[in-house]
Amino acid sequence: MKLEEAMRMVKREVEAELARFFAGKRKEAERLLHPRGVPQAQHHPGGGVLELVDQVADMTMRGGKRMRPLLCFVGHEAVKGKSGMPEYLLYAMVGLELFQTFALIHDDIMDQDKERRGGPTIHRYFNEKLKVKNEKWGESMGILAGDLALMWADELMGARDDIRSLYQKMKEEVVYGQMLDVIGGSKEKADELKTAWYSVVRPLQIGSSLAFKDSLSERLSLLKTWEQYGVPAGKLFQLRDDMLDGELSEEAFNKAAKPLEKKALAALVLLDTSDDMRQLLVDFVTFVQNRQS
């Protein structure tokens, strides 16, 4: 499978499952708020709860590359081969995307951003909807929306013993990386935790761990290989972001990118997988270096 084909397929399947998931969660919220089936007016407090669900759904569905689900799929396929997309894998991919929604919502509050994915950030949406002067109200709604997305991610990711520890480590790494951002700590370490480990290494490791059934030694070896591949690939991704944001010149990017590309590709020599899958991972590094958004 070519990288472009895999990206299209993952995006299609994940977004279809997300739509089903959100529809189900909205129905659950409706039953919780009025179990007798009596609809409530939008201005009723219960209507606000439904709007919170809708905003998390809207934020998730209106954009995103679905890169973490893609790499989770790739990690699984590297072990299983052409196994399609079993339900347990799809749930993990959707869980990763919901965790990304949580991270973005809370990041927007901390950075006081006004737009995300072509629309208003959630805290800004709620402030503008009610035309309140106290922005703390919108921030409170944003925190709750982020918490809701995190709970849903936990629901999907926490049911499997084979990935729970990796998922927990990923959550901690994102928090530590975000903390370094907030306090102005080491940018290199923050980027490694928030981008390299969170965006590349952990999704690959989670996908592979879902595929393994037997050999612990082989599993641990592959997890290490993903680290050796994913850390430089993730750093490369962040450097490209910095260049696209104008924080890094193209010349500086090219100079820093070469050794990272070399490290990532060298790790693939250790990977016991098909030639097609190895080529897909090579193509991912090329995509990361050349992307325009």
C-alpha cells in the first residue's frame, strides 16, 4: 500500500467511525438529561450539555491530518501484514484522535488562541455565543470540553491491557511537554515529548502492541525500533512546522533535517517487515520533510 492510499483510507475510516461515535454519545447524553424522552428547550441547562458534546464533535471533525491514527495503523500492519482494519485497531485509532482533540482544546485555552481548524476555538465559541464579558466562563466550558474528549479517549484506549501502559506514558509525556511550553523550558525537550513521542513513537508502538500475541522479546525489540525511527522523524515534523510558521529559515531547516532523516531511515534496517511497509515508512519521512501544511 502506498502512503497516499493509506492516508486516504485511514482518514475515511476514522472519520466514519468518529461520526458514529459522536452520534452515539449525543444519544447517551439525551437519555441522561431527559430519560423519559421529553425534549428540552435549547436554553435549558440540559441543552448546554448537548451543545458541549456537539462542539467536541465539530472540533474533531472539521479538520486534521489523522496522522496519529495513520501511524497506529502502520504499526499494526508492520506486524500483521495485510490484515485490514479490525475493530480493536479502529477503536484505538479513534481514541488517539479524541486524545488529540483534548490536547488541542486545552492548548488553545493556555495559548488564548481564537481559531482552530478554520473555526473558533471552543472557549471562544462559548464566550461569543453568550456574549459574556467574563472570559473565564468560556475557558471553563473549554476545560470541560477537553475533559470530555479525554474521557472518551480513555474509554476507547483503556479497555486493552496490551496498550494501557503505552497510552498512560503518552498522556504523561504530553502533559510534561506542555508544561515545558508554558514555563518556557527547553524547546527541544518539549518538542520531543509533544511531537516525537506523542505524534510518532507512541502511535506506532500502540499499533504494533495490538498486533502482538506471543513473543515478548520481539515486541520489546520492535518498540525500541519505533523509538529509534520515531524520535528523529517526529523532530523532523516539528522542524518543518517551525519552518512553515516562519520560526526557522529554509536553509536552517535543510541543514537540521539531513541528520534526522539519516537516523530515521537507518532504524528501518532493523525492522522485520515487508518491503512495501518499509517503503511506506521511508515515504512518510519524505512526506514530513516536504509537506506544506
